[in-house]
Amino acid sequence: MTVSARTATAPPPLAAPAADTAEPGLEARLAARLADMTVRLEEAAVAHEVRTAHLSTDPVDLAEVITAPYAPVTAPPAAPPATYRTPVAALLERAHHRMQTAGWCKGALTDADGAICLMGAIRIEAHGDGGLAGKAETVLLDAIRRELGDDEPSVPSFNDRQRDGRLPLRMLRNAAGLADARFL
């Protein structure tokens, strides 16, 4: 009888969890993670300030830290592998690379810092071959006129009207492609 008495007084089975205790959604979990990370970052910031409080924080004069070379590099950097096989296109490609590495200037073939203009880049890369430099100048002027209009009188005047070297560099690259297409 004791056995049946125990089974009769057994506790009722557990009820299913209420809808309120369901696992939180993605937005709630993300919000909880954000709050946790914010607290951790604030604690880390305070710990960093405590660890570095003894270090001096004198202001830094950037003019003393950032310096430029006093003399331009005399040896030209190694040219990238030639993309173009025709002589004029290869010359214009080398002139593009030289201007890109040496810098751009206007009003002179080269300036005191070693920067060069369009004609200076072509003449340096032509290595004294005036005929090749003349053909490259003609193709470059044609590329300039194709993109900007027929009112450009010369390559030097185009170069000297620019504010920076971006457009002259693009014109050298375009002229190299044009010379290659013409088999020059």
C-alpha cells in the first residue's frame, strides 16, 4: 500500500516554459553584445590612461619630424617592363614613368627639385634622338587635341596651363596607346 500511496502523491509534471522565457532574437543579442563591448572598451581606455599617466605628452612639431630629401635623386628609378613594342609608344611610356617618379613641373623642362614637364620627360627619354622625340610630341599633341579639343596650340602651352600633373600624366599614357595603335 505504501507503493500506491507514493504514486498517488507524486508531484505534477513540469509545465512548458512560458513564452516570455524564449531565447532573445538577433537584435536583442546584438544590443547586449554592443553594451558589453562598450563597457570593455571604456575599461580598457581607463586602464590605458592609468598605465601611461607618467609619460610626458609634449606637443610634437611636425616640421621637425617630417622631412624631405635635400637633393633630388640623381639616378632614375628602374623602369617597369615595357608594355609597348613600337619605338614612339615605348618612348611615351618611359616618359610617363619618368614624370610619375620625378614629379611634374611647368614653365621649364626641369625644375630645381628634379621635376619635369611633358617635353622634358620626352626629351630625356629620347636620349638625344630628335626625330623620335618629334614624333612623340606630335602623337602627344594629337592625343591632347582628341580629348580636349583642337584649340591646343602646342604641348608646352598645354603643360603650362595645368594646375597639377594628373592630366599631363594621363595624356602621356593615352598618347602611348595611340602611338601603339598607329604602329609608331
